[in-house]
Amino acid sequence: MNMDEEGDEGGFYMRSSSGNGGGGSKCGRWNPTAEQVKLLTELFRSGLRTPTTDQIQKISTQLSFYGKIESKNVFYWFQNHKARERQKRRKVSTFRHTNNIIIPPKSTSSNINNNNLRNTRVSEPERVIETLQLFPLNSFCESETDQKVRVHANCRDNSMFCYTHHPHGHGDPMEHPPLDLRLSFL
Amino acid sequence: MNMDEEGDEGGFYMRSSSGNGGGGSKCGRWNPTAEQVKLLTELFRSGLRTPTTDQIQKISTQLSFYGKIESKNVFYWFQNHKARERQKRRKVSTFRHTNNIIIPPKSTSSNINNNNLRNTRVSEPERVIETLQLFPLNSFCESETDQKVRVHANCRDNSMFCYTHHPHGHGDPMEHPPLDLRLSFL
DNA sequence: GCTTTATGAATGAAGG
DNA sequence: CCTTCATTCATAAAGC
């Protein structure tokens, strides 16, 4: 991109690590603490997908111990998490596999001591059950993104990330294909 | 956290050697080549703002010729590009009064392009008029007192967010179905 | 090589 | 449920 525009004016970081309840957390949107996320994730993994109002209330109440939270946050969290889980599953892409053994993506917690300034999201690796994928739907890709191939019968074709990798490989630096496409391929 | 692992909270990307198209590129984050950016920009300028999945795929396929790319990269690119365009424009037009004539905010171009539901073709140019903004559409002022009860047409329970009082009293109506939650409070 | 900027990626919040 | 927007986080690239 070539936007020689000025950047920003007086950026202000807020994102207290867990100071939702204690610190002077700025209003705005809910910023879950690590504990909250962990618990929510655990619930999700336990199979909870669409909590009822009652469940939401209870969850919210419990999580309020770790920081400010509202019911709607819980509600949205599950909505988003579920949707994005599905979304990423749809993404028929990039899974590293050797021969026919698919290697789950490395979790790359290489530099743990990277104390970033603004990174306040405490990392909590929390391994997940890894099930092997036995059928690579796509050719082969290499990326760190994983997916558990899931056959979804969605009526609409509005899957978000569908990716078919077109393998290309050449070390020619000066390659320059006929970049003339007037968007015609769309 | 990346969206690849549901439990992976602090997944850090491996450093990338950024040898994108030519060299051995590690997968840190996608680093588009000049050609890719050029094409994407051109598409954007042609009016494409929110490509459909199908378009994303085609674009991705085309661009993969110039270097490694995934669909989600295209998706994110358009998301970001559109958002930042808007952001920039908003920032500038915060006080754009042409002499004395103030153009009233026309609902933020909502209905300009909404008619068109993303056909398979490139959308119409969709000129962004973006007039000045007199009111902060989404000013987040923390008001603890109220809760915007989201009227959500939930089939099962109609009382979605009720913060003021719990709807069910103490009877605790329905016990949770098939949830095998280890979290006791539910 | 350290700081600043540009931008890829993620996610909370809505709208429909 | 699905899509989209706003904001934020993280980091490669650019500038000093």
C-alpha cells in the first residue's frame, strides 16, 4: 500500500491485563481476562455451544469474579466463538502433512519471555484434543493454520474461507507473469 | 490469539524471514508481494469492497501465482482496506464543511450499496460519499445503569438479557440438557 | 538497531 | 445462524 498518510494522533493504549475490575479500565468493549477466556473456552470445549439465558446468567455471574463482565458478553462470546470455529473449519486450506500423515500445527510457543508492551493477553496454551485428519481435501499447503476437515452441508455457499492452493514454485526472482488481468477472472 | 486453535491463547507466530515470493518464506504472517497488492488495490478501486467467498477464492487463486497466499489473506485485506479507508476518511471529514454548506450525514452509505447483495460480479463502483459526521454514531460512554437489552428472537427463550432481575426466580427451571460440564456452577 | 509506521490478524459487538 | 463493522493486537517494513 502506498498511503503516505499520517499515522495517528495520540494513540492510547488501554488494555489492562486483568484490571477490569480493579484498575481504571476504560469503558468501551469488554476485554476478557485470561481467566475468563479460559473458563469460557473450557465450557465451549465441554460442549456448550449455545447457552440458554439461564446458563448465560450463571456463567456471567461466575466470571464476574475475574473481572467486569455482562451477560451479553457471554452471549456474544459464544456466538462468535462458535461462528468462527465453524468458519475456520470451513476453510479448506493449509494443513501441513507429510505423505498422508497430517501434522498438527505447531503451537510455537517459542518465545515465551517476550514481554511485549501491549501484549497483555496471557498465554495459556491449553492443549486441545488433536484428532488426525485422514483425508486431505486439498492438494497440499503449508501453513501454520490448522483445521479439522469437516464436511458441512451448508445450503448456501457462503463459506468464508475456502482456499484452494495453487502450488507454484520457482526461484526465479524476475518472474513476471502477464499481469494484465483486468479483473476479468472474476 | 489466532483463530486456528481454539485453546491456544498465546500462539506466537514464528518469525518469518520475509522472503516472500522468491525465497523460502516462513509463515509468519502473510506478506503480500507488490503484484498482489497491486491487483488487490486495483480490485478495490474498481469497486470491490466485500468480495464473496467465490470471489475471494478466485482472487486468491490468481494471486497465488505471485506468491503464497490464502483466502483468508484476501478476506482480511479487503476488510482492513475498507475499514481503514473509512477510518481515514472519517478522521479527515470530521470537520469538512464546504464553505457553509453542510452535507447532512446520509446514514453512512448504508443503503447505497446494500441493494446489491454482492453478486458474482464486481460490485458497482460504489462511490463512498461519506459526508461529515455530526454525531458520533457509536460513542461508548460507560453507563452502568442501563443495559441495552438486545431483543433477540431466540426461539427457545425470549428473555434474553435481563440484568435487572433474573427471570426465573429460584425455581431453576430446566436443568441443563446434555451438557457434561465439569464446571460445577452450571 | 531502535523507534515509528503500515498493515495483517483477531475479536467484540451488532444487524439482519 | 450469517455477515459486517469497529477497534485492537501484533509484527514486518520503513525511517532515523
